[in-house]
Amino acid sequence: MQTHAVNGALAIGIAQLLKLPFQAASLLVLPRLLQPIDYGIYAMIDPLVSISALILNFGISQAIIQAPGLRREQLTGLFWITIVASCVAALIMLASSPFVADFYNDPRAGWVAAASSTFLILTGLTNIHEALLNRQMKFGWVAMISAVGMALGFAASLVAALMGAGYWSLVLGFAVQQIVSLLGVWLGVGWIPREKPSFKNILNFYKFGGAVMLADGATVMAREADSILIGRYVGGVGLGHYDRGNKLAIVPIQRINTVLQQLLLPILSRLNEEGERYRSAYLRIIRQLMLFITPGVVALGVTAPILVPFVIGEQWAPAAPIFAWLTLAALHRPVSMTMDLLFISQARMRDYLIWSAFSTVTSLISFIVGLQWGAVGVAAAFGLTDLLIRMPALWWWVTRRGPIKMADLYLSAAPFAAAAAVVFLVLTEMQRLPFPNDFAQLAVSGVAAYALGWGTVAAFRRGRATMTDSVHLIRTELPRLMRRRAA
């Protein structure tokens, strides 16, 4: 299992390196070619697509990964059910596009909603095969699909933006990524649903998947409600600023979580009956996450007033305080979002639903309270309540049952919490120093963050053990990987 995890992490890491130039170009170039209103219009429709795609999946992907056995006839039945549902959902979105335009008081939003209905059909064609690819632990193939999709999607958006397509360039880029994902998962699995579909015992998949869908749906609604409220009551420009701040702070963390789900859910599901191995594997994972992510997130939040205009242009300066507030949530989310995997791998669907309902309600309340101060108020309210209310509640709730105890989490997190405090205090004072230019200020702040953070972590016994474990993984798995590649 360690080898599977390390191989998968290495493949995903290589894919991230391949994607990095295109992600950087997307952050640096596209915002300079587009306006905040373009991102605002696209962000009005993005929540509708995300929620619809989640409902279409209905948790079947997780049910397929978690199932102890599968038959091709069952998979064929699930595939055709998904296809029919996706076509119906696409027709509903197409028909409701005029109402979307009325809701946002912007006809452009209606046109984007109508065009985006085709994405739901592509999602239906992708879901089952993508789940099979993850069940088979073909992490390298999954990583390759992601990298190619990012590259081609950015290229399409860039060409369209240069031609003056505005918000349509963002729609086109997402469409290209969807098509690449569809082709990639079908080629990777190598299965065409020719068998006669069997619907026997399929209800069990939907019972399991329905609970996952409701829980994930509540989470996605809580995550997307801010965009809907800001788009409706603040407007497209304010939503554009909020969207960029959110994309810079939260979306990278959500992508990490997506990768972790692909990597860890099959592994944790297989270790579920072995409590101590399960506990050890999970704690090792979250410690490594905190070791490499915590100092960087703090540095991003402290340097936000310099970082955001430097990265995407001076016209996006109003997004800097939004980004800074949202880094409060990004500070713990790499770990907290993995706790969904604990609920799913332990088949604790009732607990997962209760937590998702709590998270949704508290998030919505924070959005509504913060809305009176505009987009910055929404970000501040969400960041504070996420760190001070939802995080401790989740950590308590997820450890009430199962091999992971609350003391495990807090003792594991203590060195990194201390490191975050030290990095924040020192970097805040460093911003008062004179620097020759913005790049020098950001570079020095980043290096100082990791030097201070890792130095503080090394002062704790568990921190030193985590750093030793990082070195051990490199020394044991890298030679093994090289020997296998050579063979």
C-alpha cells in the first residue's frame, strides 16, 4: 500500500510539474486579457454545472471504488442509467437558461447556462470509466489526463481570449478539458459497455452513493452559495474579484483534495478492517500534507496585497483582501478535506450526512451575514467561521468512531500550528522592510516562511518524526521505483 501510495503521489507530482507552466500562464496571462466581468459571468454559471454534475454522479463513483466486487453487466447497467440521467439534466438546464438570466439580471448568464448544458452529457459519459480507473489505481494515467486537459484547455482559452471572445474563452477552455477527460478515461480503462445491462442489486450502489451524493451535495452547495449570492446582490464585477480571490486561495486546495481522493480512497477502503495500519497510514499522510503546505499558505495570506496584483495585474487589486481572508480556510483544509475519506472508507454515511448538513448551514449563515459588507465581508465571514467553528466541529465528529482519535489529530497538528503562528508573526513584520521590488519581497517571504516553519516543526518530537518520515519515504521508495522502471 505504501508503494501504491508513493507511486501514485509521484505520478501526480510529475503531472503537477507538467501542469505548472499552464497553471501559471492561466493566472498570469488570461486575467490580463479578460476583465473582472468576464470571470463574474462565468462564475455565475459554474455553481450550476458543479451541483448538476454532482447529482448526476450520485456517489456512484465512490460506490464503485469501495465495492468489494463488480460484474460487467452491473457496470453496463450503471453506465446507461447515468447516460439517460445526464441527457435529461442537460435538457432541464437548457430549458431553465432564461430563468437563470432573469435571476442574475444579465442575459449573458442565460446564454452561458444554455451552452454549459452540454457539459452534463460529457460528465455522464465520463463518470463510470473514471471511477474504474481510480479503482484500478492507475494513478499515472489519471495524472496524465489531468495534465493534458489543463494544457489543451488553457491553449483554447488563450486563443479565444486573444480573438476577443471574453467570457466565452473560459467556457471553451472548460469544454476542452471535459473532452480530454472523456477520451482519456475511456482509453485508460479499455472497456466499452457492450454487455447486456443487468440491474440486479444495482440498488445497493445507489443506496451507498445516494448518501455520499447528499453529503457531497451539501458541501458543494455551501461552497458555491457565495458565488450565487454575490452574483445576485453585488453584481458581476464584484463576483469577478471574489472568484479570482477564491480560485487563488481555495480551489488549489480542492484540487489537492480531488487528487487525494483518487489516491487514498482505494487504499483506506482496503485497510478498513486493519485499524492500526489504517490509523498509521492516515496520520502519516496528513502530517506530510501539513509539513509541505502550512508555511506556504501562511506566506500567501501575509503577502496577499503584493502577491495578487503582481500575479494577475493591478486591475485585480480588490481581490487581494478576499484572497487573504480565504487563506484562513486554506490553512486547515488540506487536512480537513481528507476527513471525507474517513467517513466514506468506514461506510459512516449517516455521520457524513450530519456533518455535511452542519457545514452547509453554518457556511450559508456566514455568507448571509458577510454579504452586507460585500465580497470582502463574505470572504472574511467564511474564513473565520471555517477556522474557528467548522474545523473543530469536524475534527470532533469524525473521531467519535473509528481508529482515528481526536488526540491523534491535535497532537499531529500541534507542531504545524506553532509553525504557522511563528511564520505569521515574523512575516508580518518583514513586510515593513524595504525591498528593491515586489518579486524580491515575495521570494524572500517564501523562503523565510519555509525556513521558519520547518525550524519550528523540528523543535517538536512529532515534527522531527514527520521530517524523518519524509526522508525515509524518499530513500526507500525512490530506489525501488527506479529499479522497477529499469526492469
